[in-house]
Amino acid sequence: MKISVWGHELSAWIARAQLAAYGNDIYHAVADNEPIESHLRSEPGLLTSIQAAEFNQRLIIDPHKALESEVHWIAMESSDFAEAKILVERLAESDKPLLLINQSNFGVGASDELQSMLDESKGQYVVYFPDVLQAGQAMQQFANPQALLIGSEHEVATELLLSLLRPFHLGQRAIQRMTRREAEFVKYAITGILALRLGYINEMAGLCDQLGIDIDAIRRGMTTDVRIGSHYLQPGSGFGGQQFTQYLEGLSTLLSEQKGSVFVDTLLQQNEVNKEWPFRTLWQHYQCDLSNKTFAIWGVAFKPGVADVETSPALRVIDALLAQGAKLQIHDPEALQTLAARYPGNQQIQLMTHNYDACEGADALLVLTAWPEYASPDFNRIASQLENPLIIDGRNLYDPNRVQSAGITYYCMGRSCLTNA
Amino acid sequence: MTQAWSKLEQSAARLSAQHLRELIDTDQRFELLSFRHEGMLMDLSRQRIDAQVMSELLELANEKQLPSAIKALLQGEHVNNTEDRAALHSALRLPKSAQLQVDDQDVVSDVHKTLDRMEQFVNQIHQGQWRGYTGKPITDVVNIGVGGSDLGPLMICEATHQFRPEASLNIGLHFVSSMDGSQLSNLLLELDSETTLFVLSSKSFGTIDTLANAATAVDWLQERSGLNRELLIKQHFIGVTAAPEKAIAWGLSEETLLEFWEWTGGRYSLWSAIGLPIAISIGMQGFRDLLAGAHSMDKHFEEAEFANNLPVLLALIGIWNINFQDIHAHAILPYDGRLAHLPAYLEQLEMESNGKSVGIDGSSIAQRTCPILWGEIGPNAQHAFYQLLHQGTERVMCDFIVPARRYVDRESSLQEQHQLALANCLAQARVLALGDAALTDGIERPAWQRYFGNQPSTVLMLDELTPYNLGSLIALYEHKVYVQAVIWGINPFDQWGVELGKKVANDLITALNQSADHQYDPATEGLLNEIQNLRGNGQ
């Protein structure tokens, strides 16, 4: 089938790659057949699939032909609604039936607005297909969806989308049908509750520190209740991610505008406070003086598996340390380039290609992203490299006993009963 | 007695029978007696003067060597003779490119070094990178200071609230001055010790009011944090002083000290590092705008001929009213709620500067000097003391201060509220001047409904209230005070009159704590006994 894909969101590139891989001809109007932004390029499996699609001539740059398709997949940035409307205005000039699949975060009601620009009597329909892909696993999640949420006012349109996606769900997955506005809102509601769980477990961790209880025991206890489950319950120094944050901010705005509620806003503000937990811990450890100190940082991406540092908690820590005059030796398996672009020519920052090199001569090691390669390091080696054997673990990766038996002072979240620090 | 002085006495006699409404009703009155400097209009047409009085007042200024006195002030001569130093508040507003060397000090370079350090502090606070003892960013700043270290910053911050940049919107700014801890005790109940920064402002670093409040603040931090004094002072105090060695002895370190200099008088110090709360509130750009506005008035004061020189004319009108019209009360009446603290500020500026009866040469002054100043937001004062202005037995001169434009991008109802204030301002100035003649209905009224009028006033109209225009306005009053001091032959830059009370209070603290052998006057002894008895009963 001939499908045009518009936009530069991760979901747009995943759609190009996967739909092309299953025999569709994908048209688009971008300048280059590959995503420009490095965090998209590093999405596992994406770039090779895109290159394969191009090689097979299933991914075609042609701004004119792109306008002629009968199926349009729109996954643009949330700020590009005006651009989307201009596009739909042009598409509306056609007399032929159209299916417009919107995956962009334009807010609740945006898809209805796009529909109003089209002519239903000619079979021109908009469906909203929420973007539920997670960075780092997006290719696999698109190819094997657990369920399908479809916001559509027209059965014809729903069926057309389902047939388009048939190679992926094979008619064997649960399908939730709802209105476009409902589907748009579902995405906000999902993001909100995930953030709530993270915010909640962090509050519990802080309380556990005060009460002398191990948060990990509490977390394990909680997960035995099937109503709770185990996802999104790991304490950590704040959450980030561009898309996650955008939906949360959108939800926060909706809540405050529609009903004067600060519920999610409070959560977001507390998250900003949580992001600085590693800094505050270091600050207190060194009695409010970090000038002329050197710190190793492991991990700056907002989560493992991505190269994206936008809204990453690590940035707050880095900014705070730089402002205090500290020097930083930073390692990250993927995100060093994007980080370097944020701090051009900064003399206080040194980027390290090997994680142990970052520790050499440092006054502490800060672990800020839970990359698998940081999970089981040689603590004796770290202890010998650090000027002051001190680890501040913003992701609760380690067993306190193991770290401390190497002679390292260890701080993590909600486990002060197990650390001597 | 100078020639001009005698002429002015004759003019006063000549005009004594004339009502102000007759003086106003002359050709080109407004054109001749209103004066402009940039965004500020000074209207003297409601003063009991005519062209002859104006020229005699200018003659008086020249007889008193005002031109050389202005030069002496601005060039840093020791115009403060009793303390043998300059009064260089104008140097605090000089641009970086200017040059001024005073007593071997490169004044401009020092001033700008301090401004740059202030900017660092302000940026650090605005960016959330000034950290409290737990590492959280500062959310509240408390200025501890009294007199010049309080009134100026407080007044400007209140007046320029709307000019705060985004970065300062989340920073709460508080002012604490009272010796008895009234303000501080309430504030400490609300603030979070982890995120509160104190700005400790004292020129001498010996002001007991300020140090007592600071001691309470330190105790509070220690109690909440359990940490040592040194560390808490390092993270939670910025000191602003002209006595750094004393500040360091108190516990501050050089890194958190901002200095100013002996040649900055306390009540003239808002332009120095004492203005840090202003810069935290409206950002460094806003603070620099304030300085630029004041500098522009300095240039005007230095360069404009006296016949068009706003500070000179404003001062001479005061001289006329005080010394030739026998008026000794001066009301400051802003028709703009943002200027609520301006009357208190000007009370200090004028009365602490010119409330004196001894001349520069030590002789006693023959004529009257500074009047009693007081004031209130005009529309509120209309419901309070305007009765006295309109129908009392005291003669009072008034300054009406009002912006022409306000709320230009706000709701129309707010714009209408400003129109209402403007209309009231014009109406009161008119009724004070004309009295009953302001009415045109020709109806006879009983005595208690009559208005005498004939009360002189000045209208200062700003195009808009901006940091720049406010800087000009304050500099206008500063220079006015100096010009009057020159005419009266007094030193406006010392304040010996406030010293004795401090000394005696120190003495009495011991008397309150233990029954001293020392005998006071019967009146004081009587009160001391009463207090001892009440305390005894309470125990």
C-alpha cells in the first residue's frame, strides 16, 4: 500500500521503517532519508531498517507524490499543530477518500479539529492512534503490540487502520475502540499514572530513610499484591524523557486549566527536586563546599538504551555541580555526543570513553543512569581509582554491602539503614 | 543677610495679600512654570510665586555659590565636613566609561567591580544555584537592615514589582528592620530555613538593630539545621557593608561580602550594594536602568542652567515656602499605590539630612531649615489628613507625585482605576490652590463648608513609573536636599543627632538588667522603677 508519513517524532521513523519492511511504499517529504537527531539514530534497530527500506526503494522522498497518497500517517512534534493543519488543508483539496492516522501530541480535541477540515461524505477520515512506543524498545513494540487503542468515529476508518496493521497484530490482539478525544486523553492518563508511581515510590524512599527501613524490602512487599504489580516502582533521582515530560506537562495544564488542580503539577515540581538528590547528597557530604573537587559521572541519558539527554535528571546535577565550580569526568555509552553539544567548550567537563577512566582521581562517583554495563562493576578497582572512595547512586543499582566492603562510602535512595553514610 | 534674601522678603510682603488663585490666573502660567527632564514633568504653577520671585530665588542660589557647591559635590570634595569625607552617591551611578579619582581611589572602577560581583550573586540566585545547607536552591531572601539599609531598597522593590523578570518571580523578598524583632519573629514561622538567604546590610556593621535581628536569624538556622555557625553563615548570609573588617569579625567571609565606601551616606546608599535586594527583585538590568535614570538626573543637575534645573528649582521653591512663606509642614502625596513607601523614604532623606540648626562653620543657623515631612498614598490620605490641609490652621506645602500612564497592557477596569486616581490628584491640587473658587456654581455656603485654598503644591508627573524614571525621581530629591543645605549653609551628610540616644540606650540596658547605682533623672528613674516592679510581679 502507498502510505505517506509526516513528522520527525520517533514514532514517525518507526512507522516508516516497519511499514516499509512489510511491503508498503512509504512516501515522505523530509530532506534526508534518515533521522537527523542522534537520539533517533541510536534507537536500536531503527537505522538499519530505514537503510534497508531505502535500498529496497520502499522509502521515497517525494514531496508531491507524498500529497497524493490515500493514507497519511502524522507523527509530528507537539508544537507543529499549525504545520499539520496546513498539510491537512492541502490534502482536503482532494476529492478522493483519505485516511489520516494522527499520532501526534497536539492535545485533546486536535484530531476532531483536523477531521472538521476534511469532507466525511467523500470518505475522508481522521483516526487517532496513540503513540505508546517507549524509546529504546520502539521497533519491537511496534512490531508486536500488546493491544491496540484506536480513536475513531467511523467503523470504515477503524477497519482500514486495522488492516494496515494486520501484519503486526495478526487479529490476535485486544483492540480498544473509543472516540478520537478519548484516545487522545488515554495517552495523558497513562503517562500520568506511571509518573505517579515513580513519584510515590520516591516519596516512600525518602520516608524510609527517615524511618530506618529498607525501601527495597517495601518495594518487593508491594509487588506481591497483584493489584500493584512491579513496573515503575524503582526509586530513582527523578524521571525524564522528552515525550513523557511533554504529556505530563500537557496533563498538568489540562488539570489546572479545567479544574484548578495542582495534582500533577506538584508531582512535576517534586520530580525536579528529586532530580537534584545526588547533588544534595554530595553537597551535604562535603559540607557545602564542592569547589575544586572532581567528580565522576556514570550515565547522562534520561534512561538506559537511549542517547537522549533532553530533560534528563543528569543535566540538573551537572548544572548544579558546574555552578559550584566542580570538575566533571563523564561517561555514558551512548549520550556523550548529545551532552557535548549542550556544553560546548566547557573547561570543567571532560568526556570519557571508558567508564573506569572517569573515576581516576575523582572525589566521588555519581551513578545517574541505570545502564546495564554499570550494574556489576569492580568496586575494588573503583575504590583504588577514586581520591575519596564515595559512590552516590541515583538509581539504587548496587547492594550496599558489596559496595561498602570495598571500603567505599555509599549513598542510595531509601536504604540509609543499610549504609553507614 | 544677602541682597537676594532681602529682595525675597520684600517680594513676600508684596505678594502677601494675593491669593494663589489670582497668581495662577496669569498669562502662560503653566508654560513658564512647568519644567521637563526626559520622562518627568515638574509643575510649579501652583506655587505662590511670580516671575520676579523666580529670578530672585535664582539670584540667591548664585549668591550662595551654588555652582561651585554642585561641582564640589559631584567631584568628590569633602562636602561632609564634620566627618571629613565626600558624599559621592552620584559616583555610584556613573557609567563604566566615566573617570573619577577621589582621595587616590579609582572610584568608577571600584563601583563597577562591585556591580559585577552583585551581578554574579543575582545570577546565581536567579538560576537556582545559590544553595542552602541541604543543597536546595534559595527561595526566599530576607533583607536585614535599618534606615538607609532598609527604606531605599524596600521602597524601590515595592515600586518596581511589575518589572521582575521571570527568573525572580519565584523568589520571595522580605524586609526586616525593627529592633524588637517584630517582623522577623513572624517571618521565621513561615520561612524554610533550608532555602532562606539573609542579606545583612549595615554600613558601619555596628547597628544594634540589625545585629540583633541577625543574631536571631543565625540562632534559627542553627536550631533548624543542627549545623555550625560558620557553615550556616557561609551559605545563608550575604553581607553588605563599608566596614568589611567588622563583618569578617562577625563571621562573614570575603566571598560573601559586598562592599561600599565611607563616602556613601546611609540614606544615599540604595545605589550601592545596599541595592542588592532591588537587583534580586528586578534583575541586574532593572537595577542598571535605575542607576541610569539617576545618572541622567545627575548630568542634568550638573549641566542645566538653574532656570531650567529641576533639582535646583525644586529646592528653591522649598526655600521660598519655608523661609519666606513661613510654611513648615511638607506633605508627600503619591497618587500611585506602588509608591506607598516613598513618603517614609523622603522623610529620612530630607529630615535626617537637613534637620539641623548648626551651620558648616559651627555657628547656629538664624533661619528655619528642614520642615516636618510626612505623607501617605494620596487617595488614602484624602480619607485621613486632607481635612487639615483644606480647613485646618496649619499651612502645608504638598508634593503630588503621579504617573500619567499606567496599566497600558492590562484590563480596562484597571486603566479606569488609574484615571480615577489621576482625576483625584488634579482635583486636590486644584482645590488646595483655589479653594472655593474651584467651584463654579456661585452658591453661597456656610462657613464650615468653605475652603480657603491658597495652599501651594508641586506636581511631579512621570510619563510612566519605570526603574529609569524612578531613579531620576529619587536623584531629583537627593539633589534638592543638597541645594537647600547649601542655601542654609549646613552639612546635609552627617547625622550627629541620632548618636546620643544610642549611647544612652546602651547605658540603660545595664540599668534594666540590674539595679544600677547610677542615678538618672527623676522621670527616667520613675519608669525604671515601674518596669522593675512589673517584672518582679510577673515572675
